[in-house]
Amino acid sequence: MKRFATIIIMLLLLPALMLSGCKETVTKGKKSIVCTIFPQYDWVRQILGDKAGDMELTLLLNNRVDLHSYQPSVNDIVKISASDLFIYVGGESDGWVKDALKEAANPDMIVINLLDALGGAAKTEEIREGMEAEESGREDENEAEYDEHVWLSLKNARILIAVIADALSKLDAGDAGEYKNNLSRYDEKLKSLDAEYKSAVAAASVKTLLFGDRFPFRYLVDDYGLDYHAAFPGCSAETEASFETIVFLAKKVDELGLKTVMVTESSDKSIARTIISNTKAKNQRILVLDSMQSATAGDVKNGTTYLSVMENNLNVLKDALK
């Protein structure tokens, strides 16, 4: 509740902030593109190619705070309001966006909601046996919550980059041909990596992943027919697992003969270690799959890309499925 009260206050102050600060937000003569998360930001960079320097490109979640706990600053709201293209995920974590867009200073702004762009391919959050459920906080408890981690599917990525390329072509019609060519080349890379994932899973002797953590990889496992067990669903804010959950997951490790317990990149690994200590063998390794929720523009400067993370995840997956 405090989160949204803060946003309302910022929106009330926005007209004055726009008058005082908007001119400094966007470099003169450049179109402004604002992305909430790293995968969108990198997709835009790949499609822009050599034209990336001609745009003012902003990554909002740029301090290793993940999507579920992000709170926009006043400057963030101003940047969005003045942008020419705004890309966001569109799930419950982005509940603040609707009000922010009401105050948009640019009437021609193009807005891309990733979940809307996926349409029927978007999945609702899944609660599996053994998971810690949590209070949703929604007025309608029967309303489905969408799994927001759409970028962790290469198939989804191929859909979404086409939507982004179309938006960039509308924003900069003069370079539409170059964006189309960049899209085609990048799509081939995603298609090739998708084929590598399929081959790796087909050759694997293990078909189940077990996470002592949140599980944001549902889109990925569904793409390749893998099963999974986890302590929490992907959008959960819980950090402590109950005794029942620990015991359930430890028994699954024993039952399936798993040699690894998985975590995401932001985990302190404490739950995974507790699960392992409750197995019979107590010698499972902890492996990390990167959900890209902590990547920053600084990581991009150091060479991190969406493809490089997904390639590394494939190597981790091969290890986990031995």
C-alpha cells in the first residue's frame, strides 16, 4: 500500500517536475526509449544495431533491484512521461504503470506491454505441490496472476523482438530497413539457441529440476517438456520456507535421485543448503540459473547480453540434467 501511495504523490507532483526537469531528461534531437528490465533493453540494442547511439536508451531497473520489489523514482516517472517508446512487462509488479501513463507528456508515445504482446502464450502463475503459497493481496482472490518472467523463453523472445522491431520502425521510419535486417539476424541466433536447448533436453537422462528458491523459469521448462519442484512460485515475495516444504523437496531429491539443487542468481543459497542437509546423500551440488532480474547497464558495458546469459543457462542446465 505504501508503494502505491508514494507513486500517487509523485504523480500529483509530476506537472511541476516536468516543467523543471523534462528538458534535461532526453538528449536534444534523440528519441527516448525507456525499458523497465534488462532483456527488453538488450533486445532494443540488438535491433537498433549501429543506430543505438542515435537513441536515448534508459534501463529503469538498474541497481540490482528485481521487478517484484522495484519502486519508480520521481526521475523514473519523468523519463517515462517524456519517452517516445516505453516497454514494460505488464504483470502485477507493474501495477504502478497505469497511473504513470495517465500523466504522459508525449501523446504519441508508443507503449509495449510484453504480456499483452504475447496474448494467449502468456501463462498464469502456478502453485505446485510442496510450494509455499502466500497471500496475494488482491481484492479478487480468484483473479489469475500472470507469470511475469516471459523473457526466459526463447520462443517468447522471438515473438517480442518482432513487436519491438515494429515499434522502432514506426519511431524511426527512415531506418526501418536496417531494423528489419537486424531483427532477422538476431532471430536466427535465438532460433539456433532454442534448437540447442531442445537437443540438450532430448539427450538428458534427468527431466526434472528442483529449486530451493523462487521459480521464475516456468516458461523455459514448459518450452522443453521439463518437470520441476520449487520452494516458491516465481513472483513470490517469501524468503523463508516451512519445515513441510523443506522435507517435501528433500524427499523429492531422494526419490528422483537428483544430484543438484537449483537457485537463482540472487539467492543466498540457505534454503538449498537446508534441503540438501535433509536428503539421504547430503552431497548434492548447488547450481545457479540466471533469471536476468539483477542485470544492469554496467553489465551490458562489460559484455553481458540476453544471448550470453541464455547460453550460460544452457550450460548449467546440461549439468543439472546429467
